[in-house]
Amino acid sequence: MTPKIKFYFSFRSPFAGIAFYRMRRLAIFNDFDVELLPVWPEIIFGGHMDNPTDNLFKLSYVFTDAARQAEEAGLHTGLLKAFAENLAIPSDVDFSAEKAGLKMPPENWRLTHHAFLYALDQNKGWTFADAVFNARFGFDGSLAKNVMEKDVLASIAESINIDPTEMLASCDAGTYDNVTSSMARLSEADGVFGVPFFVFESGEAKHVFWGNDRIASLCKVVTASNSLPQFTASDLDVIQR
């Protein structure tokens, strides 16, 4: 049997987007069955995962570090750097009075993740997700788009020859409600507390890794290597089958 890696991600996370880009293009992962598992933290994790937008210090770091990691992967970083600049920690705030964070409006990641699952059923999951992350974070140098809007998702679907009407109809009909519920239970069993999160089981051993910057460690384990591999942007040249 082909060894399997479970890859938990969310379109909300820039780190998940960078990891997705790298996982799709590193030749080593063509030897593995990579199970793509979209999860929406604020819905399925309950108290198991912190929302970074609730913590201004963490949020400021997230986009600064995401820009660094995206640059190492050879991605455009203009949008991430702009986010980081806009989230600079103010010097005139009394942080002892209350926790500083951003009050975000409701975010319908259910729609985006269900659209992805439809694309996955059409054997275009990797391609669709790549396009969604590009649209959200401008990884390809384009302007950012709201990937929680139906017209944006429809445009992405159309660009890769997926029927946008059927895709959105499946989302409205709740076709993937049971699937996402099962993924939630699976993520809890695997101890997922953030994305990207990788799980690889070998014999009696269960290896878990959190973060885009742990892909090299994941590769070391799945290949049973004695050393930690080094990857650069020039290594990201093979598209996942």
C-alpha cells in the first residue's frame, strides 16, 4: 500500500497556503498518498485551537513570519508584508487594560472548504486549492480576493474547468456536511490544534508535525532519512500527481 500522510489545512491560514504550495511541488510527496483534510478552526476545534486574530501580538508575528516563509518558497510576498505593516503593535496602548486583538466579522469558511471538497471529487483538489490560496494571499502577485464569496469561487472553478453552478449547488445542498463532520472527529483523534498539521503513521508509531516550517522534518520521517533535508524554491518544480 502507498504510505499515507494526512494534511490538515484551512484557507484561512497563510502558513497552510505556503505548505500547500510546497507539498504540491516537492517530488518526494509523489511517492505518498496525501490525504487533504480542510478544517475550520473556529467551528470544529472549540477550545482546542486559539484564534490568532484575538491576539494582536500573535497576529503581527504571523504575517511577518508568513512573509519570510513565502519568500523562501519563491512566492510573492507583497500582500503578506502589507498585512504585517498594518498590524504593527502600537506603542500608545495600555495592554494591561484588555487583550488587544481584531474583531473579525463572521467568516464562512464552510462554503470555501465545501467548494474544495467538490473540486476534490472532480480530481482537481490540488489545482483548486492552489488557485484559492493564490486569490486569498496574492502568492502569484495578483490582487487579493475574498475567497468566501460565491462569485470568486465560481470564477476560480470556471478557470480550471469545473462547473461553478454544480459546485455551488452542492455547497448549498449541504452535500459535504457529513464529510466535514467526519474530518472534525478525525482531527480531534489526531490531536490537531492548528494548521497546517501533518500526521504520518508507520507501524505502531504516529508522527505529528505542526507548521509549514516542519515539512523538512516530515520528509525526514517518511523517508527514514538520517539527516534533515534542505529545500529551496528551486526544488519546487514537480506538480503532484
